[in-house]
Amino acid sequence: MLTPLFDHIQKFITLEPSEIDILESCLGATKVKKKEHLLQEGQVCNTLYFMLKGCMRQYIINSKGSEQTLQFAIENWWITDYLSYHNHISSSFYLQAVENSEVIAIDKTVFETLLIEIPNLERYFRIVTQKSFGAMQMRIKYLFTMSAEERYHHFNDHFPEFVQRVPQYMLASYLDFSAEFMSKIRAGKV
């Protein structure tokens, strides 16, 4: 059950068999039903989530009362509210399952212990966090430099699995336009 996580870790660092045993003893998979929240605005986030199966999203509810999707996570991706997690403050975000999902949830106290027991994990998490941060920087660049239609086609070309898996209104909010505009783009009417 934890094999996808170990395989992901081994792409970046090498773990000793004893370190794998430590991880196995501390971690377990949790099932999350579609539309179930792992975090809601106002709660303190104390958990990192690794996606084994399914899809999650991070979103806010904007001043107009509309959901604005900020991030998706599919298999072998991490998701959390890093500000709330690291600063132990109330979250500004929601984490919700887009599909029935399975995650490995790592509590902050367990995580800190693992980093002491397996120092090489620090390197793994640094690399993963840097890659995630870089992806977020590119997303912001695309929001500022591409038209809505260009963003859709770029996203569709680079992440076609999302277009098939994620409801259109969530994808539209992630790309920062309305579901109606998404329908026009897909119909070739823009």
C-alpha cells in the first residue's frame, strides 16, 4: 500500500532497508470520499498528504462567495497548507477530495520525528518542495502572461489527465475564468 510513496522517495534519494522499516511503522493509508474535506478554512493544518490514488484540490472561497481552486494533487503528489502547517496558524484554505481518494497522512509530530530518525528525508522534502514552488511560480507567470484561451490550451496540452478527471467548473476556477467561458473554449466559440 505504501509502495508508491517509497518509489517516489527513491526517485530522489536512497533509503536503507532499516529506514524503510521505520517509515512503514509510522505511516498508513487513509481513504477519503469524494467531496470530503481534509481541511477547512479556520482550522490549523497539522498534516502533510501524499496522494496514493485519486485527486484532491486546495481552494478558497472568494469575496463573491465563489470557490477558487488554487492547486490540484493527483497520484504521487503532495498537498497541504504549508503556511498553516509550518506556522501553526489558522488555514485560509480548504482541502477537498475531487474523487474518491487514498492518501498517506503524515502528522507534524510524526514528520518531525521521521526527519530526525532519517536525516536524508530532509533532502527529499527539500527537492519536492522546490519543484512544487517552481510549478506555482510558473502558474502565476501563466496567469499574468497568457490569455484565458492560451491558459486552457497550455493546461490541456501539458496535463490532459486533469481535463478528463476534474469537473469543468473546478478547472475553470483554477485557470481563472468562468465555467461558461470554459464551455465556449471547448466548443471552439472563442
